[in-house]
Amino acid sequence: MSLDGEAETSIEVTSWLTLDSFTTNESAVSMQSKRRPQDLLRAAFQRKHWAFIALVVLYVVWFDYLSMKEYYGYGYPPFDLAIFDQGMWLITHFHVPFVTVMGRNLFGDHTSFVLFLFAPFYRLFPEPQGLLFLQTFLLASPAIPIYVLARRYIRSTVIATSLVATYLLSPLLQQGNLNQFHPEAFQPLFISVAIYAAIERRNRLLVVIVVLSLLVKEDAAMLVIPLGIWVSARRDRRLGVSIVAGSVAYAALANLVLIPSILGSSSIYSSRIPFGGFGGLVSTIFHRPGQFFSYLGSQGRPFYLWQLASTVGFAFLFSPEIALVGILVVGENMISNDVYMHQILYQYSIELAPVLVLGSLYAIAHQSRLWRRNAITIVALAGAIWTCTLWGLAPFSDNTAVSQWPPNGAAAKSFAALESQIPPNAIVSAWYLFVPHLDHRTQIYLWPTPFDTGNYGLFNNNGTVLPIASKVEYLVLPVPLTTSPDTTVLAGIRKQFKLVATDSGMGLYKRVKK
């Protein structure tokens, strides 16, 4: 008897191990493709799928609720929600996507050309809320290929549903979902479908998804290259080699040509490579390995590895082949000297959530005995529940998503009223939590920019004043402003602005006409 009570005729059942060539029943696929759309829809909503559907719906509803609570409670800072919202607004209004929130071209910061594909949909929902809703749907969607593959190769609805629950409970996924908006939200779906296409030998789909995956970011090749190696070893050597070669070529193009030509300099994130850059890193590994391994043991990096594996109860270790698709991403995050990259709270780990679950699925399917399949599934789900309790954002988690103010409170309503007094095309410099609510304009600045450019451009112009400073029409700032050096900056321009409205500790300043 399997975990979901389906009778078996023997102690051992057909496992993924015996299907290592992953041959597809072409006649079954052909018959399925000939079924009418209404038949396929009816099959999708059979009672045995209701638990799976309910899990996905609950995830989407809960995280859409948390996202809106954060947004309307002024809980999202401008880095990075306002960056991508202003960038998308500029693109869809046919402006050059120079994002004044950060002072860089959107695609010079990261080569996230996948955003162009979303532009038509953004015009239908042209608000930060649209990006947040999109992110939740994107992050929930890998549940579909996980469920389909599990039912096909494990042949247990309960195990398939349990693996979907393991994915949706992942703190990697949940923390990334509430971490503003990032184009990396596309990557869990892309890599999940890519793994599905690779396993099912759907080469055309695989090529399309690989291209889309590379368009997410300049370092996306770190995720695609290991998949290409797997395809080369297990499926089609020529296709796999092509995927690896194409990924390396595009990564070189993006990092060495596109970003420098758009930004006017090398990537500002190249400094994340320790020991003085790539050459210094390689030299340290070979000539001072003790120093390198000591570095890997610092800043909580070993704990980060433990957190990653524990989200699936280490289940993938029983057959880690598919889980190794994430090995270069893990290595990149571990080696980086940016502490955010080796924490599970941020977008850098979000793409690992489906890889770890699909790796666990692969390991479970490789077990020929039912009790081992059931036991590993229970371990994976238990790991997901435990880690979600500790680090996730589910209703039962120890963590809670806290907005700056209650969304329907007096402060939030007062701030919305202040914002409504600012004309649509006015040039504004605003306090950081207001920027995502005011970024649908060609020029919006994060205070104290443009009067002091410490958080602007390439971070090499601290203390300077931009020429556009004389054109700023409105300021939105706390009253009184008490943080330094903000008070010094405001004191220097105070005579140029008049406080025209104040409420709940926030003030709206308007430039005095000469």
C-alpha cells in the first residue's frame, strides 16, 4: 500500500531508477493531446487534485494579503520595489528606463530583459500592486510542474501533494515573496519548467525556457549551466553542450559588453567577488587555501548551507543529481562578500526553493521500495514545516510580516492624502517609505538626492548636488526631520521651500516661486 492508499501488486514498484531514460509513453501523450480542452479542464479539477489546488490558492491568497498589507501600510522601501516600478512605468510609457530612484539605467544595473515581456501586462495593472501580485503568482506556479512530475514518476497523489506543500512552505520562497519585488521571481518558474522539459525530453520547450531564464539576470547562467550538463549526460549530448556554451556566451555578453555599454562602467556588483576580484579569488584558492576556507566559515555561511538543506529535510541527498542544478548558485552566494547573498531572507536564494524540492522528488522516485518513498516524503515535509515555523511567514510561523503603519490606520490615510496633493508630473524628493507610492513619474528621488547624492548613481559622488536639484518642486519628509545628515541638507535648502501641509508627523514642502 502506498502513502495515499493506492494498492500495489508487489513490494517493489516502478521507480524513477528503472525509468532512468525517462522514456515518454508517446501513445499516451498523443491521446492526451487529442483530448478536447473541456475534457482536459474537467480532468484537472477532479476531486483527487483538490488538495493540490487548495494549497496553491491558499498560498496566493495569503501572500497577496501580506503584500497588500505591507504596501498600504508603507512597509516597502524604494530599494527595490520603486526601482522596478518606476522602471516598468518608464518602459510602458516609452521613456528611456533611467531610474532616478537609484540613478542608473534599469538594464545597466541588471540585464533583466525579461521585464520587456511583462510590459504589456503591466499596462493593464500599472501600479506597484501589480508587480507584487505578479510576483506571488510567479512564485506559486512551480507547484504545477512539481505536481505533474511527482504524479507521473512517483504515481502517488498524496506524495505529489506533499511535495507541493514542501515547496510552498519553503522559507526561501516565502521570505523572497515579501522582499519587495525582484525579477528573480521569474526564475523559480523558469527553472522548474526547464527541469520538467529536460526530464520529459521536450527539447523545444527546454530551449525556449533556457532563453527566458538567461534574460532574468546577468548571472542566470549559474543556474542554467548545471542543467545543461545534466542534459548532456542524461539526454542529448549535443543539446546539453549547446545549452552550456550558449549560457557561458550570454553571461560574457551581458557582463562584459551590455552592462558596461549601458552603465558606462563595469557592473557595480563586481566588488562582491572577494580577495580583490576574480583573479585574486582564484589565486587565494590555489595559493592560500586555508585563508579561503576560513573565509567560507565566516559570516554565517555554514549555517546558510544548513538552512537550505533543512528546508527539505536533506531529502535530496538520497539521490542529489537534480538538486545539483543549484550548485553554482549556492557557490556564488557562499563566495560573495555581500552578506545578504548568504541569507535566506532575500531574493538571492529564491530560485533554489524549487530546485531543492525537485531534487527531493527525484530522490524519492529513485527509491524502489514504498516504505522508503513514504519515509523520505515525510522527512521532506517535516523539514518544510519545521523550517517554515522558524523562518517562514505562514500564519503559524514565528515571524510576522509587519507594515510600518496599519493599512487602514489614521497615519496611512493621512499620508495618502498628502500624496494626492502632488501633481502627476512634478519632480519630487521623498522620504524612503513614500517613494514606492510616488514613482510613476520621470523624476522621483530618494531623499536627500538630488541635494546630496550618497545613494545615487555609481556611489562615487557622495555629497555632491545634482543640477536637477534646482528643479525639484516638492519634498515629502518627516516633521520634524531629526536624522543626520538629513537635517543639515534640509537646513541648506529650507528657505527655498514652504511647508504647505502636515499630518501625522509627515510634511509636504513646495518650492517657493521666485
